[in-house]
Amino acid sequence: MTPVEVAACVFCRVGERRPGTTTITLTRDEAAVVIRDVPAEVCDNCGHAYFDGTVVEALEQIHEAAIDAGAKYAVRDFVTKVA
Ligand SMILES: [Zn+2]
């Protein structure tokens, strides 16, 4: 296996991943939840965002909470809650 350069984007192989924030939309069934200000590494060429595991878990919790609240469409700011 060839070592993958940490900073390189695996999608376009041209851009570099830079720390920043992004907005993503998670969907399940008819429910769509937009989450803003999500910490991510964002490719400076194609814009693909990379999230780390703790961020992904937090996103799932925010998504679940919005669906549990009966939302069909919701916009949330990314807020980490330490359980
Ligand atoms: Zn890229």
C-alpha cells in the first residue's frame, strides 16, 4: 500500500484539505436536516469535506434529535454536547 498523504484530497487528488467549517444536509426518509458551522477539513479545490469520528457522531445525534422532534426540515447550528 502506498501511504496516503494526510493533506491531500482523495477525491480530486489536486486540492489540499484545510481546516474550516462547512454546512451539510443529512436526509432520512422525508426528513432533511441542515447543519451549519460543522468543523471539517475542506478541500481547497473541489470542496469535499472530511469529518472526524467525533464530529460524525455529533452530527448523527443532532440529526436524530431533529427527527425525534418531528422535523421534516430543520436547520441547526453545530453544537457539541458532551454527554
Ligand atoms: Zn478535492
